[in-house]
Amino acid sequence: MNILIVDDSKAMRMIVSRTLRQAGYGDHAFQEACNGAEALDSIKESRPDLVLCDWNMPEKSGIELLQDLRASGIDVTFGFVTSEGTMEMRQQAVDSGAAFFVTKPFTADTFQQALSSVI
Amino acid sequence: MSADDHVTLQDWIEATAHATLDLAPTLGYPGGRVTRFLGRPSEHHGACIPMISDIDCWQIGFVADVDTCQELGRALLGMRSTQRDLGPEDLADAIGELVNLLAGGVKTRIIDRKPTVRLGLPVLLPADGDIRIVRHQEVRCAELQLGPTLTQLIVFRHELDPDGGG
């Protein structure tokens, strides 16, 4: 499975990758993008199986990316990994087609719980 | 009329302190505590992030000495055991992400009173001089011991329409 990690922070992309490995998903291939615009191009080109995406990013936010994907007919499994976890955002994520919503800081157990139904 | 309540500077700095203490496990620290409240920060290295509501704008963040910023950056990246300094870009990235995590925790704590609040993107604070407080700004600062580190949490408040113009 190809997993795309989208976050404007290189540190957070590294932490997400590391935590995915700790959660037992190290056998999958990881790709990275640093904002929503770059991720959109990457998704259209390489068609990953799963996207883990931050919410607040320059160029294009995570929610804008998801909305653009769904509007383009791209139904890639998509989940948010973000520092903000308000009910409003969670609902907006679900309404836009997100499969899960993980709040930072997270643990390997958090990822296992969120991803067990999609991987 | 805005749905937001007026949240005091003290409320904000306390929310920021609690949110920072919540990050202790993530950083591999056993815990921490507020050691004192200050009028304004005395350290220069760090980051802040804007939090904007319908009625006001806040900046929250932290400052510390350069060694403490390195320690915090390494802690976030799981590199504390290396004791190797992060390069400038990696340190800036780690500190920016740390303040992002902090802001998320603060927002969770105040969202019921500030339902319109939105987060901006992290801004690194310049290390070449004192942080200047300008007109229509208020600041509150709390010194926080987190594991082996001593940081200064800062909260700035800006009135969006201080002169009441229409």
C-alpha cells in the first residue's frame, strides 16, 4: 500500500512516518508532500491508497485538498492528522469525505485505532 | 453580535500553560509546572502562532534560550539522546511544529468561549533583540519548567478595532 503523508512541517512528516512504523505499518511505502497543492499533484500522478493530511497548511489547506479531490472524482481514502480537534472540524472532515480524524499529539496506538479499518 | 466571550489574558496564559504541560509525555518528560508569572518575556528564541476570533486577535507561543530550543526540538523529534544540535532549518521546523501543537491544545480549551477562533501558521520569533510591545497590545508571560527545560510562555492580545471606528 502507498501512503501519502501531507504536512508543511518536515518534523511532523518524520514523526508520522516513525509512528506508522511503530504501529506496524512499516511494510507500506511512504510518500510525502509539504502542502495541499503539492499533494494534489502527487495524488493525481501516483494515486496513493491512503492520504494522511494536516489541516492547516500554506498554499492549500487539508480540507481544501480533500474537497478538491472529491470534486475531481478521486475517492482515495483520506484522513486528517492535525493539532486542532474541535467538533466542528471533525464534522466538516466527515462531511467532506474523510475516513478518520487523528489529533496531535498521537501515539502508535492512536494510529492503530484509526487505521485498522482502512488498512 | 459575536458569539465569542471576552477571555482574559490570565485565562489565556493559564490555558497555554496547561496545554504545554499536556505535551510533556510527547516530549518524553515526566511533567512540569509554572514557576512564576512575568510581565513580559526576557528570552528571544522561539515561536508564536496567531489565534483570531471575531472580536480579537491573540498570539501565543514560547521563548527560551537557544540551548533550550535545541533541547525541545530534539525532544519533539525523538533525538534527545543524541545531544547533537539540529541545523537551523530543522530547528525552526521543530519549534514551529511545537507551537502548532501548543496552539491546538489551547484552542481545545477555549473553543467553548471562543467558538469563532481560528489558528494561523507558526511564526518564528527574531532572536536579535527584545520582543517589542506596541500600541493596543497587551502581554502576559509565564515561566514554565517542563522536564529539564525552562521556557517562557507568552500571550499577546491585540484589539481588532481599538479606536471603535465604524
